[in-house]
Amino acid sequence: MINPELEIGQEVILLHMEDETSIPPGTKGKVVAKSVVFGDAQYTVKWENGSQLAIISSCDLWDTPENMAKRKKRVQEIEIKKKSITEVDEFERSKKLIKNIDVFNHFNMRFLNQYLKMVRESGIVNMFGASPYLYLGKDRIEHEFKYKDIHNEEAFEQVLENANQAQAEMIDGVINVLNSEGKEESLENINRYIQRYAQKVLLNYMHLF
């Protein structure tokens, strides 16, 4: 499982760190402190390249050498013995998360994951259909639920308060993707990409949480 819980003194391998280039993916380190910040697990790590930066569960990706060795062995066993569907699903889940790692490079996943938690707590939608709420914005969401009963009014108000920022973060992320691909920042491209990447953001959230 990606982002396992860690203990002080445990070895860890970085898969992705948000907004940080000094510690490349694959760098190993040792946990020297751990805490919980705004509901997210945070581990301070002394990395093998001399850096000492924290990893945060909502926006960074990591694994342990033990888990990676077990996963490799399990994949071999699955291929040979065709293990149970649960084991296959766990492997596929991790593989899809790593495949979508570009989302972590271009989007503010820390905020978007927190926003999706608000959507989940509000109960306004089954999470499998939550991706549009990442880019609809406050006015459209408020209008949609104007005459509907809300399961959790307080959580829904938090969704509304943060909906415009979620929309802005999605647009910024899509523009980052378009720039990385050398494509025009046209309204047509933004509208097309924002739906595709909203689904990717949601899938990564569901894989992690």
C-alpha cells in the first residue's frame, strides 16, 4: 500500500514530493519525527542526500523498502499462481496511483484532497460521481442543491466556501498540464482537460483515502 504509516527510525523511499526538486523520486531516508497536522500524517525524514524535509500524506507519495520488496514478490506470485482477486486489486490500485503521478506534479493535491474530504462529509454525492464538484464553483453547486435536503449542512457550507478555490486550482493545474504538453491555453482545451483531470484527481484521492 502506498503511503504506509511510519514509525521513528523506519526507512522510507520517496516516490513524489510536492514543489520540491532537491529530493528526487527514489531517494531513501529515515524517519526522525512524526506528527499529525490538520488531519494529515506528517513525517520528518533525514534523507540520504543530506536534506531533512517532511513528507505529508495529502500531497506526497512514499513507500518502504519492505513494502516494495513484498509487492514485487507478490506480483511474481500472482503471475505464477493467480492469487485471489483482492491481492490483484491491491497491486492494480498502487499501479494506477503511480501511473497518475503527473497529477501530483501539476495540481495542488494537498488542497484538492482536503476539499474532496469536505464533499464526502457533506454527503451531497456518491464519491464515485464527485469529480464535477472539483470545477463547478460555488454558484453552480449552491444552485443545484437550493431545494434539496442536505445531510450535513455544516460540511456543505465548507464545500461552498472552498468551491471557487477548488475550481481555480483545477484550472491552474490544467494550464500547467497544457504548458507541459506545449498546447494552447484555449477555453476549449481547458474545458476538455478539466473533466479528464478532475477524474484523475478523484481517483488518486480514492486510492489514497
